[in-house]
Amino acid sequence: MLIDDYLGHIVVVELDTSETYQGLLEAVKDEVITDYVKVTFGSSIDWLPRHEIYKITPIYPKRFVSEE
């Protein structure tokens, strides 16, 4: 899958340096900076270069089944 397929989702991003970041993956909306994505988690915003991203793991919400 492409990085853009995960935009707008909560993910864990692992870089080729083994650092991990967790949060909402967003595109950087700047005409000059096109090779970065943002990972937002609370008040923390990390800008990650696309070429350093090794793996993206989506975090799916848990669904509860009612016992009706």
C-alpha cells in the first residue's frame, strides 16, 4: 500500500532508524515541502520524511458486541 492510503487514519509509523511514532497521519499542505507527512498525537506534531518510512501499521478501533 502507499503512504497516501493511510492519510487520515490512526497509525504506528516505523522509520528505517527503528524509531516509532503513533498518531493521526496527515499530509503536509505546503507547496514547498512535499516529501514529508505529519503524525499528530495530542499536542505533539512530528514531521517525518516520506523516504525514511519503513512500515505503517494501522490501529483499528475495537468493536464491542452487545449481548441483546
